[in-house]
Amino acid sequence: MSKNPVLVLNIVGLTPRLLAHMPRVASVAHAGFQAGLGTILPAVTCSAQATYLTGKLPTEHGIVGNGWYFRDQGEVYLWRQHNRLIEAEKVWETARRHRPDLTAANVCWWYAMGASTDFTVTPRPIYHADGKKDADCYTRPPALRDELTNELGTFPLFTYWGPTASISSSAWIAQATRRLIGTQRPDLALCYLPHLDYDLQRYGPDGAEAIAAAKEIDAVAGELVEYARESGYTVVVLSEYGITAVDAPVDINRMLRREGLLEVYTQAGMEYLDPWVSRAFAVADHQLAHVYVNDPRDVPRVRDLLAQLPGVDLVLDADGKKEHGLDHPRSGELVAVAAPRSWFTYYYWLDDARAPDFAKGVEIHRKPGYDPAELFMDPQDRFVKARAALTLAKKFSGLRYAMKVVPLDGALVRGSHGRTAADPADGPVLLCSDSSVSAATFEATAVRDLILEVLI
């Protein structure tokens, strides 16, 4: 006898502390249970999701962060999308060895492109030949894109990330998931709702903005949870990490440059990271940074420099990476972990006048590191909103445009993640509507087995 279908709802940034303001989501545990959820290093989206879906640590699945230095190409890339970057079997593939006819849907979990799911929805802008970018999504089967767009409107890409990020994108994703459950009834449905990421990074996790964001996502996620349960689904709610308060950006690449280890090249007066010849540089990813060191003889010096840098808590060498499940060829020769209340910027220029033009835009695929300042409009620019409106007018007129509104100041950021939270109330959490699989805590690597247990 087959079990109920399963919805795995990933509410990014959900913690026990915020759950107290989310009664509709919390109701999942009333018939089932709530449990603490272990944190991996790094506690970032792509790594955590890969661990949940494979039951492996980055050592085995290879997703060492939201991005890394692709040594074979000599380029830093974040937010790649090909599913084959995950070097381990995914949970639906494991389940199909027991139930060959099992169907799976992925709505906005990462590494969706080329995945063996039956239904896929993921953000995918239209990149026009003249440089313009329009909102859209990618789907499998292809006809699903028109069905969702006709019913829900165009995927709201510009509320998914950036200065205008809001609840609209999570609402669209939840509605798309509800529609798939209603029309296709996949045995396993994965849904990713990013809303808590925004204001918790902008304003921190402790203020009124965090509570307001929690209530907003509770309304959206609660409606989906209720519909799924009415449709006979077992519901698993989880999060990838908790966001904790920060107030100390760490300019790791600027330190490496001042020490003569990081090099740049200049074009049109703008400086670009030169990873091909740099002796050492860092790929900053929230509270973790992979530090790539070209010559093994430089590793001891770089390790000492990192250990002395204010805001660095740990420096992992080969043994440290092995201990934390990060000893993979994609990792840096060294891995730096930020101290509490600190996080790593990607900035490598020493003069803002020399920053590349993409630095003031929302350019997640061009920046050689994660940039949470993309959630802000530059408060030092009195005309930033007028400038943004003029840029939009150019776009709607069919002209080429560049939206340069992002500040070059990490001090604005008030929340981050990547390291283990000191208080479990600020860490990730798991809820399940099936009490038969209850436990007080789950390691991150046990999520895959939990899904399999309720699914098959």
C-alpha cells in the first residue's frame, strides 16, 4: 500500500523564535511534531539543499557553497543551475528504486536545470541580445510555463531578489506549487519560499520587521499547507539556516590585496579581480569564505593573515575541512569562518571610484562573491529613486539600460548566516505532520531519510 504524497516546504530563514509568530505554519506540528534541525558548514542555500536531498555532506555532494572558483575555467561563479553539479543521488531518484512510477516536482529549489524531476519551475530571466533583461521562468514540461504565466502572471523576478524583493515572489511560488498539487498530484513536491531572507538581512532578526515578515510568509505558506493537507499530503516544513544579527563586515579580499596576494586588472578605469594570477583570493559567501591559494608554499602565510584578521573566528586547513565535511576539490585551500556578528564582503577594490560597473547593480552571476547590499538602494544617493525610475523608463521604451542603485557599503547589512547559530532558537527547524517519524532533533544529513520514510 503506497503512502500519502509529500510536500517538502522550504521556508528559508525559519527558526523556532520566528515560528512563534506563524500559527498557520506551526499547525503542521499539531498532528505531528516539531524538531531541531542540525546545521552544516556552510549554512547557505545551495549547500544545505544539496545535503537535504542527498543525505551527504559537501565532501561527497560537492556543493561547497552558493558558488566557488571553477579551477578548470579560471572563473568564480555563483548561483549555477545545472543539477549535475550535485555529485550524489537525489532523494526522488533513490525513491524511484523502490517505486519506479514515483513522480516529483521541484518549484524553485536550487540546481533545477536538467534534474530528473517530472515537473520543474525555476526563475530564468530572458536575456535579450541588446543587454536588456526581462522577468520569466523556466519550466519542464515547457508548456507548464505558459499555463502558470496565464494563470498567475509573469514570474515576479524583480521581487525574488534585489532592492524590490518582497512577498510577491513567494506568493507566486506557493500558488504555482498549489496548482501542481491540484492538477498533477506529484508524489513528492518541493517548494522553496525565500521571503524571510529579505528583511532579516536588511534589518536583522530581532526587530519589528522580522516579525512582520514572519506574519507575511505565514499567510502565504499557511494557505499552501492547508491546501496540501486537505489534498491528502504529508507536509514537511524545514529551513536551511537561521539568520543572526551582524554589524561587522569583513573585507577579506581587500586585506589580501594590501598584502600583495590578490591582483586586479584594469579596463576603462574599472578594476576586475584577476583570479588567474592572484596568489590568493577569497570567494565570500555570507559568513564563510573559500580562500584559494595558488602556490602551496603561500598557505601558511595566508592562514596566519586570516587568523589575525578582525572578524575571523576559524581558519580551516586540510584537516579542518575534513573535520567539517568540506574537504572537496571545489573548496579553497583554506576556509575562513566569520566570528559572530561578522560576515564577509566580496569587495576587492581599494577606491570606490575604481569599482566595476556591475558592483552597483543586481548582478548575482557577475560578482565574484555574494553581495547582500543588493537588497538596498544606495542611501547616499539623494536621487537614487529618480535614477531608478528613469532607468525603468528607458527599459520600457526599448532602450538599453543599467540599473546602478546598489550601495558599496556593507555596513548597511544587519543579518547574515553561514556559521552555526549559538542558540538553537535561532537555528533551522523541522516540522512534520506525520507523528510516526518523530524525533527531538534531526541532523541535516537525516532529512533525506525522513522524506523517504514518509514517502515510501
